[in-house]
Amino acid sequence: MLGPHVVGHRVVVRRVVPGEIGPSGGPALTDVLGICTAWGDGFCVVQPDGDGAHGPVTIPLGDIVSGKPVPPRASTRHRVSPQEAQRRALALWPDLDTEPLGDWLLRRSTTATARRANSVLAMGPSGVADDYDRVVAFYEQLGQRPIAAVLPGSTEDELFRSHGWVLESHDHDTVFELAGVAAARRSLHGVALPDVEVAIAGDDHLVTASVASDDATVVASGIAAYADDWVGFRTIEVDPAERGRRLGLVVMAELLTWGAERGATTAYLQVIGDNSRAFALYDGLGFTEHHRYRYLAAP
């Protein structure tokens, strides 16, 4: 699985360490993980992963025991856990009331009806023995149907289902996507956008961008929030009669610029899994999937 064809690709190479004895009494072995930069003249050269000062490792082909290509290293932003990414996305709901339940988060809004603002965020162990009972009690005392946001197939998914919980709706799972702000803005270079005015209203943390027709009717709009060098987007909408004019792209371009001006380096958004029109827009901006999640509700 190794050879000249892996030059430029990420690989893992297991090799013999000359002159050293391993725990079993045989030759010592070690793994090198990184980008193969050269293969030839009896040697393989690998630049190890990591931000340290280690230089390339030159490995005689005769010392290689095994190896294979491996997927590219995930970006720093993609190494953030789903629970942490979701917590950062709370900036989109500034009036949210939250209460920690161990590592879970009980969410409630008196102004928004969205599930993201009225559910327990349970994407990992809570660390609390009676977590399920406390979730039910919290929402029942508010007069709300308990809802949980969980990762598909996770222990939390199984926990709530074991109590008879079902999918809260017939929607597909929601996809949480990330992109680099600079890369997303670069993707717009050379793209012909309509010459329309975009109005921005809000403050340094939350804004709404809107495009109006000649009769002042809003035909495209979106919301962005900035916090801790992340900028998030929601409710990117275009009047069906105006689709095809790239107005959604105009709104996103304006909101990305707004986020960049505040120092944002990471952009995020969330899309229902079967919204092909939205994915076409966001894929072109470089957004990629970070995780999927679903909502379960008490029967």
C-alpha cells in the first residue's frame, strides 16, 4: 500500500528502529504519521504531523515493516467536540436561559419556539446519576414537552429511546457544518453577484442582513452572531419568487464580511439533512459536515 504513489499524501509507516530491542526481545518498532514528501533511491521521507519543530524523517525502505495511506488530518476547528460546537452556537439565541446538568445543558427560551432553544443538549455523558429524571422534571415544570438533542446512535440516543422517546418530527437529522471564514470569502472572488443593497441591523454580537425590493418588501435575509472568534448563521431565507438571483449568496457574503471584521476565523451553520438547495449554497462556500444530530421527544 506504499510506494511512489503516496508522495504528497498522509501516511502511517511502521519501521524498525536500528540497534534497539523491543519489549518482546525482537527489533524495536515505531510508527511515523505524516505527509510523504519523497519516495526513491531506497528511501521514504515523511514530514510528521504536529506543530513541533521536528524535521522530516528519512526511512530506508528496507526498514519499513508496514504502512498505508490515511485520511488527511482534521482541521483544528473540526477537532472540537459536537457538544462544544453546539455550545458555541448558543450565541445565535441571545435571550436563551440555560442551566447546566453536569455536562448536559438545559435550554429554554421565552421568545423563540425553535427546538434548538427549547431542548436539552445531550451529546456526551452528563456525569449526573439522575440526568434523565431531572430533564423530564425541568421541562414538565415549565409546561413544555421534554425534547433532547442527541447524536444518532449514541449512548444518549439509546438512553432516551429506552424510556419510549421518539423522533420529535419527521425531519431528517440536522447537519452542523463548519468552514474557515477566510476560505469562504475567497470562494466568492470572481463570483458575479447582483448589485443590490444589503441592510445590516443589530450590534457587535448579533445582526440581521436583509435585501429589499423596490417596494421595500424584504426578499432575502439572514441572521449572524459573533462570539469567541466564531461567527454563526441561521434563518438564511430567500423569497421563492426571487430564487435564482443569488440573493442568498449576497446575504451570506455580507454576513461573512461582518464576522471577519470582528475577528471571526470559523463559520458555522446548521441545515436539515434533506435541504439540497441550502447544501448547494453552503458547499460552494466551503462548508463541510462536522456532525449530525436529531431531536427526540417524550411520548
